Amino acid sequence: MRVLIADDQALVRAGFRLILKTAGIEVVGEAADGEQAVAAVLEHRPDVVLMDIRMPRLDGIEATQRILAAGTAADGVRIIILTTFDVDQYVYAALAAGASGFLLKDVTPEHLIAAVQLVRTGDALLAPSITRRLVETFAPRMAAAAGPGGAGPGCGGVSALTPRELEVLRLVARGMSNAEIAGALAVSEATVKTHVARILAKLGLRDRVQAVVLAYETGLARAPRQPVT
């Protein structure tokens, strides 16, 4: 596995590099700003990029868009956004740009290694607790973008899903893990994984993160009700 680290703080890059190398993961390059990140990805073709949101010259969101728009030149690359969650206004933009997930900058070494390995396989990176926070914060925005009828991009694809797949997608959008979905539907976790894989294939989605976004954009999932105060 090959990883590229993009962060404007040298200390952060050095720390992540050391953690990854200790786990036997090759760090093929580093970048101190978004423009360097784009160039480095096209040069080294890593499997995973750890991308800071706030960087000079070009932020992580724009860099993510440019990388994923490069087509075959960046084919298969997965981008993990580094965030402290004190910049929540950027989170939905990063999801829409095609990021495969998020990591807090104070992530433990074990979680960093596990996250990189997980994203490389195309599995879900977002922990349920993080997904729920994203949903609570950005679901109203996603639902509003879908329009009055709840219809948005990708509705035709959603209509191709079976009733069970629609049910699984709704639960994924609520931030439930495969184990939690299996418990809710009284099926095995392996069965849930199969359903999720079929959903992604039918909708032409890269990963679980895009599935969450699509569920809200199409109106399949609804924003949580705001508590009455």
C-alpha cells in the first residue's frame, strides 16, 4: 500500500509518516499545500491520500476535486480528509468533492493505520458516531438541495434498488454500522455487506460516504427532526 501525506504542518506530516512506516505502509510522498498534493498524486499514484482541509495556495477540497477529476491519472486513489471538526462548514463540501472519509487530526496511531487499510479496500471509513454528526449537521442542507419533491441527482439509480436494498441504504444514511444494520434487520453481517456492495455497484458509487450523500440528495433519507426548545 502506498500513501501520500498532504498537510501544511511539517510536524503532522512527520508524525503520520513515522506511524505508517512503523506499520510497514510505504509513504511515497509529502505535500505542504494543495497544488503540491495534486502534482504529487499524479506523479506517485498513491493508493490513499491523507489530505488536510486547510492548506495554502489550494485547499484540500479543491485539491480533492482536481485529483478525482484527473480520471485514469488518479484511478483508484482514495482520499481521507484530515479535520479537527472546528471547520464544520467544509465537511459537506469535502463529501461532495469525493472524499472517502474523515480522520480527526488527533487520531491514535492504531486508528490511523486501520483507517488507511480500510479505505484501501473500499470499505467504510466513517465511524458511526462521526457519520451521525455529519448527518445531524448537514442532512438539512442535503435535503434542501434535493428540492421540494425530494428528488435529486441519481434518483433513477435509486429506483433500481430492491426494497431490501433501499432499507439498507436508509440505515447506512442514519450512520449505522454493518453490525447495527444486521441487528436491526435480523440478518447476518455478511448479508449486510453483500447488500451494501450491491447498492454501491448499482448506483455507481465509490464508497459508503457517497451513499450517505446520495440518500439525502435524493430524499430517500430525511433530515432528523430538530428538538423543540
